[in-house]
Amino acid sequence: MNDLIKVNFENERPTVLGRELHQFLEVKTAYKDWFPRMVEYGFTENIDFSSILSGSTGGRPSTDHQLTIDMAKEIAMLQRNEKGKQARQYFIQIEKQWNSPEMVMKRALDIANEAVKKLQFENNRLTVDVQIMQPKADYFDELVDRNLLTSFRDTAKQLNIKEKDFINFLITHKYVYRDKKGKLTPYADKNNELFEVKETFNEKTNWSGVQTLITPKGRETFRLLYMQKIA
């Protein structure tokens, strides 16, 4: 069946844009007046639809809505014309496809694959912890003995990683976050021996303040994790 109206399958339930439905149904009433009237038929925001801002070629963005297929189908029925009937049949087919055994299985596999990815990363992290704790890790033991702290930039340089990529990696995997001032700050549960927050003074610039530095253990942890990420 041809795509009469574009369907968004990225949410938990398929949705269509209210303005695209309004245009397809050839409603003469302006969207800003028409949509509130449709909502009065018993639809609830954040259940049947959600409000969004749509892009604009000029001026201020306009309000649009993501409608569930159920809501879109009922609105089509309310139009009582050939376009409404055509849209209703289209949405019925979309529902059948969405609820088919194949699509249900695909969604279940997608969820399972995402869970596996998270477990794999957690397993990698635990593996790194084990490798770090092994007595034969002479290289790491040497780093610990030296007790050298490095900045994010210097750590990235030592690991031969672009600073931006290194910071994005730490943020994505929730080792650090940017506070209200934009400073990189470790999460409390990740601060144990991976980072050290301390008062710092730069003699060249006369700058002083609190800075997050990476410990030797943190440096080796991120080296091993990053290697497994790109392997």
C-alpha cells in the first residue's frame, strides 16, 4: 500500500503528524483552529498525541502534533468524506502490519539486542577491572607507583585518541557530565580512584580553581575500554 501519509515508527507506537493528516484530508479550517476541535472528541495529550514544534522556512516555528494511529484513524472517520475513508483504510493496514507476528518479533529482537549491547559494555568494564587487579599487570603497577594525574586533554593525547572523541566516550558511558558551568565532573559512583578533583594553579596563566584530573587507574581503565570499543 502506498504511503498516503508518512508514518513515524521510531516511537513505542507508530505516529503521524497532525499537520500532514490535516493537509491530506483537505480540511478548509486552519490547523490551529481545527486540531483543538478534534481533541474535544475525547483525546488526551501525552496519551493519544504529543505537541512538538515543527520547522519553518521563515518566522517562528509552528506547533504540530504526533498522533497515534488510533487517534488519526478516529479523526479520519469524523471527516465523513472520501478522503477520510481513504485515510481510515490506510491506518487500518498500518495497524495490521504493526501488530503482525513478524513486526512483533522484530521489536522484541531490537529490545533484546539493545539489552545485549548494554550487558556487553558492562561485561567489558568488569573485564577491565579484573585485568587491572591482576598482579602481573606490571605496566599498571608502575603507573600507580608513579601516581601521576593528567588532564582530559593530556590523557587523550597519551591514549592517542582525539580529545573530543575521548570526552564524548566518557559522557556517553556516564563516567562524567558537564555541570551548569560546562565543567567536566565525574559521577559520584565513578569517582572512586578513576578521577581526582583538586585545587589547581597554573603558573603560566595564573589561573586557579577546581579541576577534574584522571588517575593512573582511570587512564588504564579508559585505555582498555576504548580498545574494546573499537575492536
